Amino acid sequence: MSEPDQADNPSNTDVTGSTDVAPARDVIIIGSGPAGLTAAIYAARANLSPLVIEGEPSSTSDQPGGQLMLTSEIENFPGFVDGLAGPDLIGHMRGQAARFGTEYLTTKVERVDLSSRPFRVWAPDPSTGVAVEHRARSVIVSTGARSLMLGLEAEERLLSRGVSTCATCDGFFFRGHDIAVIGGGDSALEEAIFLTKFGETVTVIHRRKELRASKIMQDRAFKNPKIRFIWDSVVTHIRGDVKVEGVELHNSVTGEDSFLPVSGVFVAIGHVPNTDLFVGQLDMDEAGYLLTAAESSATNVSGVFACGDVQDHIYRQAVTAAGTGCMAAIDAERWLEAAEA
Ligand code: NAP
């Protein structure tokens, strides 16, 4: 990890010369999924008094906390023999970090300036809506990623009630059921192949006749006797009041409409990292995921670290996000120590 640069603005004066800005903290954590909250637990226990700017509740959850807030049951997070609900896991992590002095702001960061020091982060005050500037010597980015969705009304309503975006997380619940996977890329085929361990049948529904997935994944999927394909078709509606009953399809070539009865619908049409805030400031790959140094959470800006799904398009698990959150807090702590030396 490179040595910290000299502070460009070691005092707390803002650009107008006003001193009406809170002193710079040691660390601000942006995002409150398992990565951000694990970073907060470690940073707080290292006496760094972190501020977590945790985002806002979504239309389907009354608390921020990322994708786990949309997950009904988690059975693969180590330490919970009987599994637990995603919001409960986030609640435990949040409370654990608070116990050691983490502060939370329930608001969304609107803008960051990582070009001068201390780093500056602007977010609306939750009660007044007026943008407030926060300053920190180091920043941990854990803003996560979101699954692309089809945009159907029933999709959000039935999320965790048969609609899922993660086969590794939810496949187990569909033992012996008929399952549909939407998409034609590597994710869709990977999910479909994984789901054949549980499902009676797995039907991949793709909007074209050619798959986008790699040849090797196509070969595996075509060879799997449990997988069948419906081509040139889009899902127009997901039927079900309290749980999924099936999908309505429209064939764009023949114009025919049909119904496929399934109890699981896995939407696998891609992910988007939440990195808009950092465009032009932090290095990203072509898909917008933040780039970190090998075996480290360090970004290209010294003192800024990234963890969780915002920098991971491969594993995307709560436990891997938590692991990299731990790394980011340790990296930030060591970086701050080096800055003081
Ligand atoms: P992707 O390659 O972008 O594929 C997305 C698929 O979803 C495409 O087939 C696309 O159809 C379809 N799609 C997109 N929007 C849709 C919509 N509104 N309605 C219906 N279908 C829609 O995404 P991905 O599969 O998540 O993969 C992302 C990257 O990760 C890729 O580079 C992939 O190779 C990599 N990856 C690799 C592995 C592996 O190697 N094991 C596993 C997973 C992902 P069109 O084809 O018609 O555009």
C-alpha cells in the first residue's frame, strides 16, 4: 500500500474560508450492506469512530442495508445453524457496530471529492434535506451492486416469494419444484446449472435465439437433461398473489402468448455496481466495478478503500462481502497509522 499523500487541506476550512464544517473524521464508510457494516465493526473496535452513511430504505424494506434486506432467509452465512432472515442479519451487524461506537446517517451520499484531503462527502441531512459536507481522512466504499430487473410490477412484490436474483442464496428452497431462469448470459446458465441440483425442471427463457453465454457454459447447459430452453420469448407477467404461480410469455417471432407454470423465477439478466458517485475519481473496469490492488482493498486513490459487491462481480456473497469489509477496515487503520508516523 502506498504512503499517504500530504494533506492538501489539513485544517477544516471549506473553500469559502468558513470553518463551519465538522472536523475530519478518521473514516467514513459509504454503504451499509454486510461489507460496510463489517468494516464498521472492525473500524469501531480500532477506535476509529466510523460514520456509516447507510443509504435510505427502499420501497420494499423499511431500513437501508443493501441486497440482504430483500432476502427472506439466509442459510449459508456461517454461525447461524437455523439460518436467519436477511434483515435480521443486517440488524445484528448494525447493532454490533453501534455497540463499539459506530455512528449512522440514514441518507444517501450525493457527491464526493476524493481529489483533495481531507476527503469530502456530501449528503442531505435526513431531517432537513439540506446537503451537509462531511470530511474524513480515509473513506471506505461499500455501495454494493444491484441486480438488473425486468421491470414488471409483480417482480418486486414477489421478491423472496418465488422471485429471486441469487440461485446460491435461494436455490435450496426450490427442491422438487419447477423453476424458470430469465436471461441468456453466463449468469443465467450458471444459475440454471446450479438450480438443477434442486429443481425438478429448470427452464431458461431467453429473449433471442442465440445465447450470449460462453461456449463452454452453453455446452454444459445443453448437455444437462434437466434444463430446457424457451427461445425468442419475453416474460410479460409473473402470476401469483402471495407466491409465484408461473410466468406469462410472449414469443416475439411467432407472436404467440403462453403460460409456464413454475414456482421459482430467477432473474439473471446482469448486475450493475453502484459506482456513479465515483466516475472520474476512482478506477473502474468496463462494467463499472471499482478496481482494487491485488490482495488489498486499496483503490487508485491513496486512503480510499473498496469492499463488497461494488468491487466483486465474481462471488457476490454476504460472507465474501463481509470478508472484504474486514480487509478494508484493517487497510484503512494501517494507512491512517502510517499517515501519523
Ligand atoms: P450479461 O452477459 O450482460 O448477460 C445478460 C443476459 O440477460 C443477456 O443474454 C441479455 O440478453 C439478457 N437480458 C438483458 N436485459 C434483459 C431484459 N430486460 N429482458 C430479458 N433478457 C435480458 O450478464 P451476466 O450473464 O450477468 O454476465 C456478466 C459478466 O460476468 C459477463 O462478462 C459474463 O461472462 C461474466 N460471468 C462469468 C461467469 C463464469 O464464467 N462462470 C458467470 C457469470 C458471469 P441479450 O443476449 O439479448 O442481450
